Amino acid sequence: MAYAAFRSIGAYAPRKILTNEDLSKMVDTTDEWITKRTGIKERHIAEKNETTSDMGVEAAKKAIERSGIDKSEIDMVICATISPDYFCMPSTATIIANKLSLGHVTAFDISAACTGFVYILSIAKAFIESGMKKNVLIIGAEKLSAITDYTDRGTCILFGDGAGAAIISATDNRDEAIIDIHTGSDGTYADLLMTPNGGSGSIHDSIDQESKACFMQMKGNETFKVAVRTLTKDVVEILDTNSIESSQITHFIPHQANLRIIKAVGEALKLNDNQVVITVEKYGNTSGASIPMAINEIYENGSLKAGELMLLDAFGGGLTWGSALVPFSPTLK
Ligand code: UT7
């Protein structure tokens, strides 16, 4: 049987930075409020002509280069995004595959909001274990600034742009394999976090900026409570199922939505500060891109080493959630 190994990581953040100070001139808020309630200090914002696929391509180039495989060996591309280049079609994955000249690979997007990266990791794992694919490029990429209402202080202080990518490859070596991935959803909470316009269920006749229904809307406080409860339950379950103690986790990499949520889950798991990866202060919430951007951060600062165990934990619109136990298994030269 083939196993799926997490070979490499890459990420990209646009150059332009939007600070809490900047936001305090746009809406009724302060740096103090944002820092205390979310831990966010700044977020990166894409240029007007910079698309989700452009950012995905930059992250993917790094992941491919670091994987040691030739790009001609990639046989599938999956992109997790809620801010695709085009709503409906073509998918952002096909655009990325084309920009990278990957040929006629299988390519598609999935929509699982901030849980997107864990979902595409699970899809890549399943395709590889079934023998259908050998090298899968997975990308979480978001231009959330395009769907953010910069007059709504409840959401505009949270979100940023960026992309992260990884290569997942087939291996015979069980020690390199992704151990387990759990995913779930609960559509009864669909209205907590949504963009009301633009789909077949839309009550609006057209994409209408006036009504603000084309922007993200969130019932923040209710979402917060479900997030803490669900994330904690989810990681406890995946550790129990696999008889792994939290002390065996080298890097806990949660979705970067809010520092208070991350701290609450870390404390529930009795993790020490060295185990918990936090990037929310620099990038804000980049939805499906947040986990791979955080993995890239510890890769680039030299603290992610071959064989170390990562615990990924995500939560987002849908509502959706997922967790994954993933050893970092770069190709050793
Ligand atoms: O990524 C996917 C999932 N997303 C999440 O997990 C995010 C979940 N939610 C959150 O992170 C938090 O709920 C927020 C950061 C969005 C809000 O923090 P909170 O502690 O839940 O605040 P709140 O919504 O209960 O609002 C408290 C007060 C309210 O004023 P009153 O009613 O007490 O007078 C808000 O109007 O803070 C006010 N407020 C603000 N004040 C200054 C809300 N946003 C702001 C703001 N600046 N930006």
C-alpha cells in the first residue's frame, strides 16, 4: 500500500501591510481593542491586480522547489479558497496549474473556508493511498480583501491575504506517512459566517455592492464560542484515536483566527508555548491559507525539522472543522 508523505511547504504574503493604526482611521476601532481581542497587529493585502491564483503560484513554486521533485511529476492540483479568481469557473486550481505549466493534470477547487487546507490534505492523502495519484500539489490561497467590507469593524480587522502550498507524495515508508486526518461539518450553523450574495441561493438579483451582501458577514461572538468548543474536542479526539499524547506533538499549528482561541485550545491540551505556532499577529486571518503559511513560517525560521510531528487544527465557515497528525517528511538528499 502507498502512504502519503508531507514533503515540502511554501508560502507567499503580498508586500502591502495594513496595520491596526491604519484601520483605526477607517472604522471606529483602536489598536488596543484589536490586539486585546484578537492578537492581530497587521495583515498583508494584495494589490488590486494581484489575484488569488498569482499568490498561489508564488507559494507553489517554493513548495515544488523544496520538494525535490520535478514539476512534470505532479499529477493533481487542489486549491482551497473562498476568494477564487472567478466565482463558479474556471477553478483557481486550473489557473494555477496553467501558470505553472503543469500540463493536463487533474485540477479542482474545494470550498471549506478556514478548514480548507485540512480538507485538501485529506483528499490528497486519499488519492495517494488509493494509488490513483503520486504527487499532489495542494494550495490554500485567499484574497479576502476582495470580499471584506471595510466599513464593518466586526470583520475588516480580522482578515488578510496570502497563500501557502505543499507537496504530498506517495511513499512506501510508513514512518514518513501522514498518520490521520479527521474532518467534519455542521450546516445548522451556516448563517454564522457567510457571503450572502452571488450563489444560486442568493436572495439578491445581482452582485450588489450597495447591499454589502457580496462581502463576508460573521456573527463573531457566537462563532468564537463554537470555535473553542469544536477545535478542542476535535484535537482531543484525533490524539485519543491514535494513542498519541500531546507531549509528543512538536508543533501545534491551529488555524490563525484569534489568539484567544489558540490559547484556549493550547491550554486545554496542556501544550507549552514552544509547541504552539502563532502567526496571527503578522498575517491576521487568511482562512484556507493560514495553516500552510504558519507551517512555512516555522520551516523558514529553521524550527521545523524532518521527522517532527505536526498537529494541524482548523475551523471555519460551513461550519467546518478538521485536524491532522502529520510528520514532516522532506525528501532527504
Ligand atoms: O476563521 C473562521 C472562524 N472565525 C473565528 O473563529 C473568529 C471568531 N470570533 C472572534 O474572533 C471574535 O468574536 C471577534 C474578534 C470577532 C470579536 O471579539 P468578541 O470578544 O467576541 O467581541 P464582541 O463581538 O462580543 O463585541 C464586544 C464589543 C461590542 O460592543 P458592545 O456591544 O459591548 O458595546 C462590539 O460592538 O466590542 C465591539 N466591537 C468593537 N470595538 C472596537 C466589535 N468590533 C470592534 C472593533 N473595535 N473592531
